Amino acid sequence: DIQMTQSPSSLSASVGDRVTITCRASQSVSSYLNWYQQKPGKAPKLLIYAASSLQSGVPSRFSGSGSGTDFNLSISSLQPEDFAIYYCQQSFSTPRTFGQGTNLEIK
Amino acid sequence: EVELVESGGNLVQPGGSLRLSCAASGFTFTNFNMNWVRQAPGKGLECVSYISDSSNVIYYAESVRGRFTVSRDNAKNSLYLQMNSLRAEDTAVYFCVREFRYGSGWRSGALDIWGQGTMVAVSS
């Protein structure tokens, strides 16, 4: 199975900050990398697919980049509603595997 | 409105069985591959199973292979997960999830519509 490792595991930031979360795959997944946001007690929400494509309805302050084994999710100016857990997921092979999550908290 | 609604979660003893169901509405169910994703309390996400639109391709996570069986009934717009020989480590919220295909090829998929989840607790 392809292992997905996110860093950091937790991150404290303030409203208006720019933050970047990193996801590393144990082998190349090309651009088959998706990002999700999950808030407490809710199902995850798709933010970015194919490494850099913004899902419909997702604010443009979210962006994704990378290919191969190294990927980033960036949020350009944090809003109060952005504090949540973020997961990366590869769809290059089965089983589809997720990173362990990054908990973005308010500083 | 596009919606997935899971049911069937419950408290069950180790070694027992459960059948989860997922009712889809608001979209053409037969056009989409589907997944079951679970989340143990306070933990991350795990893809448990995948079934293609016509049921000709099915995958399972190693942790459930041989114990869980995924199926679908396109005439009823429904997805199922039969879970046998349940263990304590199967305790989780189980989400029914649609896979959105953004390009050609089976790799071009992302999980765009999620149900609210159904809780499975395995304990004596």
C-alpha cells in the first residue's frame, strides 16, 4: 500500500495567516492526489482534486500544488471557518489511502 | 438535492454481523463508482471498500478482506456493506461515499459526496 504522510500533524495559526500543509507519498502517485477538510462531527468535504484543481464551490483562497511524491495544500488568508482537520488522499492505486490528517487550530 | 443516507449501524458483539445500507438520491446512481470509508473514534480515514458502477470491479482494504462484502442494487439506487466476523477494531463511523470521475482512467477519482455516516460499535 502507498503510505501518505502529512506534516505537520497539528498547526496553530491566526485569522488572516497564510498556511501550507505538506503531504508526502511513499512512491510516486503522479497527480492523483486529493485534499479534504473535515470539521468536528461532520463528513469530510472535497477541496482539491488532481493535486491542483479546485472543487466547485470551494473558495479560491485554497490551492494545491505538487506531483510525484510531494504535495502542498495552501490557504492564502485563513478565515474562522477554515479551522478543521485536513487530509490528503491518493487515488493512484488501491487501496485509496489517506494521510493521517493535519489539525489546523486557532492560535 | 444530491444525497447519501446510511443506515444499519448498531452495537454488536465480537464475531457478529451487520449489514449497512446506503440510499442514494438526486443523481444517476448507475453512473458512479462508490466507496465505504470508515473513521474510528478520534482517528483518521480509511477506505474500506470500492465498487465500480456496474459492480465488475471491487476492492477491499486488507483489514477487512474476507470478512466484508460490498454490493449495490442500481435498480434501487442502493449500496450495501455486509460485515461478518466483526472485531473491536472495526468500531467506527462508516461513510457511504460517491466517487467523482474527473478524467479518463480508474485513477481519476475523488470522493465528492459523503453521507452523514452510521456508527458501528463492536463490544461485548
